[in-house]
Amino acid sequence: MRTSSIVSSLFCCCHLATSALPGKEPSAPDLTNQAWALRSSDGLLQRRDLQKIVEAQNRRDPQAIGSALSSPDPVLRARAAFAAGSLQAPILLPALTALLDDPDPKVRVDAAFALRQTPGADSQTLLDQLRKEADPIVQAMLLGALGFQGDCHSYEEVLKLKLPNQEVPFILCTIYYLQRDIVSQAGIEAMLALLDKKQASSIREHAAYFFYTLKRRQLKDPTLATRLATIVHSSSYQDPAVPYLLRYLASCQRDEDLALFKQWFRKGKNLRARSVAVESLGAFITRESARNLLLEALSDPEQHVAMTAAELLAASPLLTEKNVATIKAALQARRTNPSTHSFLWSILWKHGEKAYLQQLIAKITPEEGPLFLTALSAAPGIELAPFAPQIAAATAHRNPQVNLLTGIYLAERLARDPSEKSLEAFDHFLTKVRDHRVRGDALFELAHSLQDQLPAKERATRFHTYYKMLLAEGDHPSAGACLIILGATRDPDALPTLQSALVHSNPIIREAAQHGLELAKNGTTKPIKNYILDFVPFLDPDWKLLQKYGRHPEMIFTTTLGDIVIQLDTEQAPVAVANLIAKVEAKNFDHLHVYRLVPNHVIQAGPPGNFGYRLRSEFTRIPKVEHSFGIGDLGKDTASQHIAITHLMRPHNEGKYTNLGLVTSGREIVKTVHFNEFIEKTTIRSNPTITE
């Protein structure tokens, strides 16, 4: 990882100071906007020698991978290079660089992929290779590697290259550079040229995303805004490039663009354009006219539009009594989109409508567990006693996610109210819930909430009590969580417990104790709740399970809205795919709800807690495009079983998460599924259309 000083020096050599700036769903994945072809099959499920490379990748064994890079078999060399992309080991850079001259283009493209992923790759070498490379797929990957690893000089040289039919990889390359604050006037002009109406829509969309990224770098310029606004004014309401341009314009907060955002909210022909137009109104929320438009959007049938408006209103301190009265009236008349309710309830609570909220929450049935907890969260500080039966029902709910939501709510509440009464409510939850996955997550959330609320000694005493109780019950993962938390308190009285646990018969307890002692000595480097998987082992690939379903199994989420079908790529992410298959066969993905929904970004779901292991990150060549399917995590090698489906392309997330498939059917459901929508059941099947 680059240091901030290096990033600063890159920014200084090439960045532009603001003063210097003048319908029908396809039946198969639409990969027209991908940066390069997906990886060809190499027979991984049948070849034991290739499987050994994957196992070395999973062990993070650079020596074994390095040996395979020099194999006489090009299939082995390519697989080893692909595996090196997940290791990200600088020691392999010389061997990977040498493979850029391999006679087999499949080896060269995997070597370029690994160099994209590995810090320290030499940008001049990559540039020289790109100039002489003839294979278009290798060219595209070399452009990606330069975007990730190149310096300011290579950036300017890339802008001068003329590579036929490489517009999208070229744009992505400049976006990757821009993520590291490398940009120039020439680069901006190149992207403006690619916004020309004569270009293919996928090229224009990617070029527009460049300006969205430029907005994220907070490089603002009124001249550029005028040029982009002119493009928007001349665009059709179906143009996929416009939403990203609107986001750039919103960052400029120009008075003349308010009418443009209103126009696209009213007349945009696709969900993204309208929701981004509403999002852009947030830059003008100080104005009553903008707030009125957001109030109007609350009843929009498109939930992404309505949710965006509700979130902006909830975050604003400028709402008038009239605005609040309008919101309450719309709720009572049921004129609001259900996806907005948690935000609107929080507005009413902040504006004194506490009796109204208490009556509303009291009417929620035990079957509506997620809704009940969402409503409680919208009313911070609400007295819990009247809702004790509902909290008990949520604690005992048949769905473990509802149990977890209950524990997290009670733990988060302690950050505001660390009273003995609130602690007793959490203790009651902990004794009633027996699922160790739920307990572990809730314990880490409690530790996070109490970190600034109670002295270290009090926290250590509490988690020592929990540790003894959970250990006596044989709940080793939850007891291990307590050991990690004990170490993080850095209380000297916790050391004997940690040291004695080092010789415990259970390996999870021993590993947790070791990590706890490290935290006691060195302190934490991340939020305590992000240590949840650090003390459990890594999962190994299950070849028999993978062979049962073949190279491209299909994962089917059955919801009340219909089925979402996802095609997985076993050969690129065998450990992650095997993990999902095992969880589906064990019915761990049945009766779950979508617990995170960010309009125009992502939906996430998955079983709560951990299963006593974690996953190594497997970085793949599956692009971060709209409807890509991946594993959510807290950083490299911290994944478990939480899944994510993107609403739109996210090139700035390339190479950061395990991306292992694409939605092939049910894409409209992905767009319309709402927060707390239940996944009734999940199934896995072989793909009969693919010859194994």
C-alpha cells in the first residue's frame, strides 16, 4: 500500500489545481462494458496440479507460486500468474514481469493482471510492453496495470497512445490513475472527446464515469461544468452517461443547474437518471424549492428515487414546521414509498412527534421483526419498557438475522445510554440467544459501543464475565470474541485470563488468546468490531463439492418479487464459490433479508456472524460492472459469507473485493428489491447450458 507522502507527491506532479482548469432484460450477462474478456477455462476442476496452485494461493505461499511461474506448461504458468494476483507479493514481481514476454497470450494476460494487483510493478516496463503488445486482451490488461501502478510520466505517455478499439480500457486506465490523484488537462480533454455523441453508449458512459470520479477528487472548475452542462442539455432522457455528469455538476453547486436537476427528475427515462437528479438536489437543500421537490419525490414509485429524497431530508437541519407537517400527513395518508419510512420516522422523532412514533411502533407485530427494529432505531432514546414483549419476540425470532438486529440495536443503544438498565437488557439478550454467530457479532458491536463510554477496567470485568459464561456453555467462537475484546481493553487484569487461554484444548480459543495478547501489547489499529474474524482459521477449497456443480453453477435467490439468478465462476474464485454452495446446501441463506440497500450502489445480504472460519480474498478478472456479484468484507482476507450485488459499474472498486459472478436473470428485481425484503429460499444448481 502506498504511503500518503507518495500519493501527495503524485498529486503534485500531475494534478490540476482548480484555478488551472478552463426496456427489455437480456437473457445472458451484458458484458459490453467490461474492460477485458473473462478468463478462459483451464480445467481446474479436473487437474490436480492446478488445484495445488490454488491451495498454495490460499496458503499465501509465494515460493510455491513462484516455482509454478517457471513451469514448462503454459496452463500452469497462467494459473500461477493468476494466483499471484491474489497474493500481491512483491517478491514475485521479477518473475511476473518476465512473463510479459511469454509466447502464450493467456500467460501474458494473467501476468499483466497480477502486476495490476501487486504494488511496486515498474510503470516504464509496463508501458514498453504495451507499446509492443499486439493481443487486444493483453493490451487491455496492461492498460489496467498502468492505471493501478503507473507514475505521472507513464500517465502522459498513455494519453499519447493510439490503440484501436481500446476506448473502454483506456478510460478505465485514466480512472485508476485518477483514484491516485494523477490527472492532467490533456486527460480531461481526452475524456471530453469520448463523450461525443458519435461514440458507442458504453464508451460515453465510461467517459462520464471519469467525471464522476473527478467529482470525488473534489477538483472543481466552472468552465468544465459549463461544458458538461451543455452536453447534458443536448442529451436524450435515455442517455446512460448523463447521471454521472449530473453528479459532477451537483458538486459544483451552480445556481443555473438547479433547473436541470429538476428537469431530469421529472423527465428522466431511467431509474438511475432520476435518482441521481434527486441526489443532486441535495446540493440546494437550503432552498425551499429544492426541499419541496424532495418532498414530492417521497411518493415516487421508484424506491431509489424516494429513498434518496428521504435520506437527504433526514440529514437536513433546515426542515420547517410546514415541511414536517407535510411528511406526517403523507405518512398518515400512505402516500409515501415504504422504503422511505425509517428516514421519515427519524425526522418526526427529531421534531417532537414522539407520541406518534410510540403509537406506530406499538402496532408492529412480532412477525415484522426487522420493521420493529428499524422503527426503534429511528427513535433514539425511546423508553424500552413499553416494548419489552416485542424485544423479547425479536430476540426469540426464528430468523437469526432478526436476533442479530436485536442484539446490535441493544449494543448501539449503549453508546448513548450506558446505564445499568441498558446493560441488563443486553445481558438478557445474550442469555436467550444461543446462536454463536449472532452472539459474536453482538459482542463486538457492544465492545465498539462501550469503548468511549466505560473505563477499560469496567469493560474488561464485563467481558471477562461473558467469557466465563460462554466458555462454560461450550460456545468457543463467542468466547474467543470476548478474548479479543479483553485484549483490546489493555487492562492489566485481563492478562492472566488471556495467558491461561493460550493452552486451552480448543484451537479457536488459543488463536483468540494470541490475538488478544497482541492487542493488549500493541493496541488496536481498526475499530474493534472489525476484528470479528481475525481469530478464526481460513477455509480450504472443497474440490469434491465444486466438482459436483461444475465450472459455472447458478445461485438462485427466491424472493416475493421473483427469482434472482447468479452465474458463478468456480475457476476464478473456487474457495468463495465452495463456501456459498455449502451455505446454500445448509439452508443458511433461507429466510434472510436484504439488510443493506444503497441506491445506485449496492444491495447486500447474508447469514449473520461467522461460521468459525474466514475466506482469503480471491481477486478475479470479473469486472465491477452493473449486476456484478461479489463477497462483502472489511478489507483483504476478512470475508465470510456476506454477498453484494452492484446497481451500477464501480471501477474504483476493481481489485479490492472477491468478485465471483454476474446476475443473469432477475435484474429488474435487483433494482426494485427493498430494504428488509426477504429471501425466502436459496438454491444452487449446475448450469445446463455450459459444457463442463
